[in-house]
Amino acid sequence: MRVPAVPGVTSVPLGAVEHTAAELLTVLRRIRGRDAARDPGLEIAATQTAELADQRGAGLVAVVEHAGADPALLVAWVVGVDRRLDPAAAAGLGHHLSDAGGPDIREVTRTETAAGYPVVIVERISLTGAQLQVVVADTARPRVAVFTLHSPGGRGWLDVAGVAGRFVTGMRFDGPAPDHGTPVVSGRPLSGTHGRSARR
């Protein structure tokens, strides 16, 4: 999977859970500045995101920022799907979205990326913050890319979700499809930019 460089999206190096969490926390503290010391939730959010990335075999972990918004955490991975399913059907598979159909779902949208990949987007607003879950289906091979964006604070959610949307719509699949149900990590470095213009 190849992703574009989008201002406001900063990827972090992946490693053991503790390493990934520390890298995320460094970026979050840079964004929050002096407010970081008053927000113990940053460390919790970083650890939970690193644990999700480890569980899913993620190929990308990043922080998404926008001026005037709380930073959000982005995790992405690629999963092989049943070869009997066409890409459009694969994009709608509920089991690729955690807790699909829950009461906190605000909206479900179907669209396409800039490259024409079918997409399903689920938006959730709950007591734990705001979340987008996105499934992008490869039109050439039996696989989907899954993106999860979470803003624990939720402030400026529409703005930060818009930054993540520009990032996701520019992604491209590459390389062979993974085995059914097997998450893969891209062999190519995944990196965003620090997005100076998007900083507070």
C-alpha cells in the first residue's frame, strides 16, 4: 500500500507496542505544546493505538492534526479477502469494522477514492470521542485496506477528519494480495509530512 504525503499527517516508526506508543506520544506532545502536561489521556490514547496496531499487524500508524482541532490517531492495515467476493462486495464486509452496527454509528457512506477503489466509511460519535472507520477495496486483487481514525477529544472533528480523508483518498494498492485474512505490512516506507501549515 502506498500513501500520499499530506500536510497534517505525521507517520511514526513501527516497532514493539512500547516503542510505537512512545513515538506517538512524542508527536502528540509536540502538537499539544504546553497543554500536553495537563492531559493524561494522551499517554492512554497512544498506548491503545499502539496496541491496536500490533494486534492488526498494521502497516501505518500516524497522527492527524489540524489548526484548532484535537489531534487524532490513524491506524491502517491490509487484509486478504475471500477470492469469491468481488471488490465492491468486499468493501462492505461488516467484519472488517469493529463493533459494526453499534448504537453510536452516526453515518455510513459509500464512495470511491481518487483511484476508483470502492470505499465504505462509518462515522461514530460516542463518550470515548469521535471515530471514522474506512474500508477500501482493491479492484484488481482480493484484499481491502482498513483505516481507523480516532479523536479522543473530538474538538474540531470535521476538520481533522477532512485531513484524513484527503490522505485516504490518495492511497494506492501495490504488490501481491495477502492470503485470505492475513494482514500485511507494506515493504515500502509509509510517511506523511509534519504539516507545518496545519499546526496550531
